[in-house]
Amino acid sequence: MTARETDLYPPVKAFLEDQGYVVKSEVGAADVVAVRGGEPPVIVELKLGFSLALVHQCVARLGLSDDVYMAVARGSGKRFLKTVKDMTRLCRRLGLGLLTVRLSDGLVQVHCDPGPYAPRKNAKRQGRLLKEFAARTGDPNDGGQTRVGLVTAYRQDALRVALYLFEVGASKGADVARETNVARATTMMRDNHYGWFEKVEKGVYGLTPQGAEAAGQVQDQLGG
């Protein structure tokens, strides 16, 4: 039998009644309204799955009460668990609550409650972000592009090294670092992240065919 949004109501109603609320459905624009004594009403919007429309709906209900939950049918698998994790983070930022309902047995799980949220800043990640920003030359990427082909500061340095070797030939790491102003040149050539470099002899590196191709393309773009 195909699940319906109304299948979520009995478990949510029972869950709230167990906490002393009087619960009624389809009150005004709200799917579920629960009242306990003189407290502000609790509003719950029921949906079988997550959607932007559900988020908009719940945000609109914040104009009626500070205690607004979205309740969705619980799915299975890693993809659903990741979605719940992402939605929990979003709900906390918006001041919403999140419930999931397992339709097989009516289990209601609270992932977060409504309330103000002040996100903690990650100083380490912020430092990495600013370091990459400072190291990047120019603005070579299109905003919103995928990670494929993304030009990072590391890639820019690797291209400088590759261009030098393309023009000069196999060289000592110290010479490459000095002439390109890429302090990590020797490490980059040894690690060979892009498959562009090869060790010719101790401390001396040259270009692989892939490296020569990459450098040649850049030189053509520069009109060299």
C-alpha cells in the first residue's frame, strides 16, 4: 500500500499526547496543532519526504509560533541518513524542529527542537580557507563549478614548475624552487600529484608526457 501524508498523523498525535498536549489536525493552514496549558502552540507540518517547499512552509509557520516542527517519513539507507543530518543542521539554523516517523511501527524520533541557534566557527577550517585564498593567483575559476578541473593554489604552483621544466629541461629541485618562486617545488615534483613529473637522477626532475602536454597548453594560452 502506498504511504500517504495522513499516515504520519496518528504517530505524531500519540507522541505529542504522551507529553500532555491536546492535539488537533488541519487547524487553519497548519497540518497539526498541539496545545498544552497556557504554552504557545506547537505546529507540525507533515510530509512524506524533504523538499524546499516543506522548508518554506515551516518558515512561514514561524509567524504563528516559535515552536514549529517538520515531520517526515523515515527512509532507509545511507543517503537518507545523510539527508537527515544535513536537514538537522539546516533546521537548527532556521530555528525549526525536525521529527522523523517510522511508518512500520509509528516510532517518532526527535532530531532537533526549535530554538535560536548560534553556529560555532571552526577556526582551523577558516584558517585553511584564508590560506588558500591568499595563495591563489587571480580568480581562475567560475563560481559554482564542480571540483573537476578546479584551479587551486597548489595546481597553479605545479603549473609554474611544469612551465619552467618545459622551457629549461630537467633541473635540480633547488634551482626550480628559486627560479619559479615556488618554495615547495621539490616536494611537489617528488609527490607527483598530477603525474606531470619524473625523477631523472638524485635531486633532478623532468616532465612526463602528461606534464609536457599540460605545460604546452598553458603556454599556448599565454601566447607563448
